[in-house]
Amino acid sequence: MSVPCVCTGNPAVNAPAVTVEVLTGLHRGQSVTIDKPRFKIGASADSDLRLASHFGPGLYVTISVDADGAEIHDCSLLPATRVNTARAGRRQRLQSGDMIEVASTLLRVTWSPAPQQLS
């Protein structure tokens, strides 16, 4: 079961390329570069990164990307989402290299600074 999770950010022209790497679970070794402003992680069919989970179907978290980096939005009613071993808030800014535990799967989120635009 999940709660509505709405991310209102628009795609930023100079947003960094954010990568999500799966470190544990059935999808270990998979790596995805986020190419949209709202990236969905869960067990539902419309998830961008679909995880096999005993927590059942649903949207677990979204990651929003903007010019400053990324933010995680916890969409689940389950107390299972953690960032660097601490319980994640409903919305939380991420740092490159942060570890996210969602639905018993460990993920690492990384990015490099976006290229600067010449004026």
C-alpha cells in the first residue's frame, strides 16, 4: 500500500546525471541513470526500477532530480526506507554516494556535478 507521492519539480537543464546502483537483492549489479525529473522505485508495473519484494506491489519511493542534485520522496506506508541507515523522512535531500535501503534492497545513488553552461 502506498500514499500519493507527487513530485512537482521540472526537469532542470543543468541537472546532474544521477545513477542508481542496486547493491543487494535479485537485481544486484543493475545500474540505471535517471533521465527524467521523477524516477519511481517500487514493485508496481509502472516503476522505473522495479524491485521484487515481499512488501507487495506498490510505489515505494521516488527520486526527484534538479539542478542541485536529488531528493528522495518516501511514498510507502511501511517503515522500511532508510538513507545511510537512518529512517528516511517523507522528503529528504540526497548526497552523492548515499545508500538507500528500500524494500530490503540496498541502493547507492551517485552523480557528478552538471556541466556548466557557457555564457
